[in-house]
Amino acid sequence: MVPYFKTLTDEFSSLGFEVDIQQREKVVSTAIVSAFLKNNSSVYDLQVQGRKTLKIKFEVDTNPPMLFSTEEKLLLQPYSFYTKCFSLPDLFAGKMHALLFRNWKTRVKTRVKGRDWFDFEWYVRQNTALNLSHFCERARQSGDLKGDNLKPGQFLELLSVRIAGLDVNSARDDVRRYIRTPEQLDIWSQKYFMDLARRVRFKTSALEQAER
């Protein structure tokens, strides 16, 4: 990543901003957390000096899980350019990997990451198909899956177990402060998330399409 820093600072400089990039030391307390902040990832703080200082944390995974696709998105500010992004089915797969296997712990109890469930709801409402192959590749890399890929029914069974153990009130509390209309969370319940789970679609691979 370091060889790209000069290009990054030059680009900001051309827009009238001074930036400082520093590598952050990682503190990993459990093996499960390290699945999401891996030993082969680097964390950096980027400070942008303008009217006020803006600090941005970014992480670089030098060994990302494979079986994903990308697409180019057009951005118009500060000038027109294309940027390469993960496709939505692969982003959905990454989110579900976090939702199913993330296990952040506090001193008292397991912390519920309500934002995972908020994002899960968003992907289903967008009718986004989930790339199950990429999900399984992520799960194998994090040590949460051994052997062959899961079938859709097996994935939904895992999700159902996760929903059955969800503390819905804690999930609401985690995400409420981030949204303008917290009343939209009133519908959240285990039944609601089970109904969403039944609406999950799965991306069909080119091989599967050819076999049909």
C-alpha cells in the first residue's frame, strides 16, 4: 500500500488539501475478531487538513477471499471518474458472513451488532441476490466452514439459528442513534427477520445457468 501514498497525497494536494497518512497498530484479542481484522490486513489513518481536520480510517486486505466480481461506478465529484467496486451480490455475501460469524464480546455479554441486521434488511428490500460461493469462500478463510460449499437450504438453516438467538431489543439500541426515523425499527422482531430470510435470493453461477 505504501507505494501508492505519494499518488494519494499528490491527488489531495491538487485539490488544495494537505494529508498525513499513518499506519495504525492493530490490537487483536481473540481469534474470532482476527477473522474480520486479519493478520494480513493493514490499518491506516488518513488525516485531511482543510477548514477542519478530517480523519479517515481505512483497512487494506492483502489476501482477500476470492470468487467475487466487480463493477465500475461513475462518480461526478470532485470530477468525473469511474471506480471499481464489489458487486452487490458479493457485498451482500460479505455482510452475511459478518452477521453470522461476528462475535464481539464485552466484559458482560456478547455485543449485538444491530447495523448488520439493518444492512441485511436493506439488501433484501433491494432484492439483491446473494453470491453464496463468495460467502463460503469467506467462511472457509475465517475458519467457520470446512469442506464443500453450502447449499441454499443449509445457509438458510444457519441464518434461522442466528435469528432465533437474536436479542432484538439490543439490535435496535445499537442502530437507533444512526437513523433519522427510529420508529422504522418498531417492526423488528424474530418473526420479521425470519420472513426476510425466506425472501433471500441466491446468485446463479454461469455454470449453473449453462446446465439449465
